[in-house]
Amino acid sequence: MTISPEKVWFDEDNLWVMLSDARTIGAPLAWFPSLLHAGPVSRQGFELSVHGIHWDALDEDISVMGLLAGFGDQTRRNRKRAA
């Protein structure tokens, strides 16, 4: 069974996602610097897919599995390893 995002919203400090299995999960915006520093209009510019959420203008992709596992932005970690 694939768990997909059905609704996304924000409060001052968090990203919230309602999932297809009726769970709602939240993650601090601090985990995703591009979302943290984006304005409200930019944050609303997302597309939902079967596996996650994509912000084309922000070059941000968040997978449902990553959120469930407690992973934040993986970009920085990968850059540090490559350096």
C-alpha cells in the first residue's frame, strides 16, 4: 500500500501533511531551509505526487517516507560528504 499526501498546510513553524491513511504528520520548517526562508506564496506553490511533495520554484522535494522516518533536508548532508 502506498501512503500518499492528500493535503499540505503550514503554521508559523511547521509543515503539516495529511496522508491517505488518515494520519496527519508535522515537521519543523527548520528541517527544510528552503521552505523556512520562503514566503507564504512560495510555500503554497507545491504539487502533490503519489510519493511526496514538490516545489518547483524552490527546488524542494519531500517524500512521505522521509517525513515518516524523521528526515529533514538531505541536500546539506550529501554536500558535506562529497566535500
